[in-house]
Amino acid sequence: MKATAASLAAASITKGAVKPKEVWPFYAFDNGLRGKGLESLDCKCRLLKDLGYKGLQYHMNPKEMPKMYESLDKYGLKMFGMYVVLNLSDGPVDKKLAESIKLMKGRDTNIDLGIRTKKFKRSDPAGDKIAREMLKKIVDLCGDTGPKISIYPHAGFWTERCEDGARLAKLVDPKMVGTMFNLVHWQWVKPCRPIPEVLKENLPHIRSVTFNGLKGDSQKKQKIMPLDESDHDIEKFLTMVKDAGYTGSIGLQCYSIKAPPQDHLKRSMAKFMEIKKKLF
């Protein structure tokens, strides 16, 4: 049977079609990859692959990074972000960060940057001028091939709110600088604005949404837990994320979780997939 012109055209379109971008690729923080059986980078990446994670957020370590990329590439994983904390400064770029940026060239990766200072109050725009100059220097090192910068909101830092990163993005270069929404740090910073309000207001600048289970009194500093042990309504939170129109990467915060990674990462993945299937 001869193929018709229409069928050939359809086949051509299908063949040349761009694969749809995955909604909410799910990755884990490397603070959840510590313990027995996970001493090597290869073991860490193999566990993530086996459990269905798409990659990780990685604490900056330029000496280890080439081997980390080797393991990530071996298992088809991605470094979604490299976490680094700097002090607000108008001086030269941190040498370790500059070295790491060279290793990240050409990869779709964010520098998840937390900024501290003793000079200004938390979230105080009075520090914006110095921050702008610091970020411009980092952007210049990143160049056209990236990586890009994602301001990490961390309770107690100068940049402790999602809004701080969005404000800095507008001052520097929204194409190269963005922000993150982090559930646990949103909860720890008081007063906390309504999540839907924060997400919708800052959506154009949000490069990643990160979350975890929360246990304890919501009026106090709740503890980080696996998703299936959360007192906080995780399904409600992810529904808010969807309703805000966010479709990018989702990261799993694992700091201070006591259970073996092979256990808690598996349970959190199962809970996440259960909710994602309901929402999409």
C-alpha cells in the first residue's frame, strides 16, 4: 500500500517534532544522599536513577565536580542546581565559584545562590546595590552558555524570601538571574505570605520549587520530614504550585532526615508520583 502525501507529511512532522518538555522533573538534594552504601558518587547517582529521580542539587565542590558530572552522565541524570553560599560583597568573585562555573559551561544548570550579610537586615533592599554588582560579575563569568543564577531563599540569610531573588533578578538580568520557592524556608520565615500569592507574583522569575514533608506545630519551626510523614498537606501545596502555572523542576529537601536514604527517598518518590498522577 502506497503512502499518501498526507500520511508522509504527518510522518515527517512527527519525526521532526520537538519532544514535549517534562512537567515537574523531580530531583533530590544531595544532603539526602549520605550514609552507608552511598560513599561514592557512583553509588549516589545509581540510587537516584533506580528510584526514578531525574538528578540532584549539589553542594559546590570544584575538586569533586568532574567526577560528579561523569557519574551523572553515566546514569542519564542532571545537576539541576549547584548550591553555594556567599557573603554580600563588592569584591572579586569567590575563587571556588569561578572554578566551578568553568566546569558547568554548556550545561543546563543553576547556581543556587544563598547570600548572607551582617551589614544589612534580612531582605533589606539597602543591600541591593552591592548585590547587583556582585551578581553582574558572576553573570559575566557565566556568559552566554550559562550556568544561570537562582537565588536561594534561606531563613536567616539576607536573601531569605522568594521575593528577594525576584527583586534582584529585575535589577540585574531576568534572563540570567532568577529565584526559587522553598517550602521549609517559607514556613520558617515569619510572617509568611500566602503561598499562592507568592508563587503567582514571582512566577516569571522562579527557576525551581523545592519542598519536603513538615512535621510539628505550623506556628513553630517545623521539622523536615519525608513526604509521606508530613503533617503539612503536601497535596494541597502541589495543587497551589500547579494552579500558579508552574511547570518547571521540583526539588526535594532532605536536610536532617534520619532515615536511610534508600528508604526515605523511595517513600518520598512514591508520594510525589501518587500526587502528580492525581494532578495531571
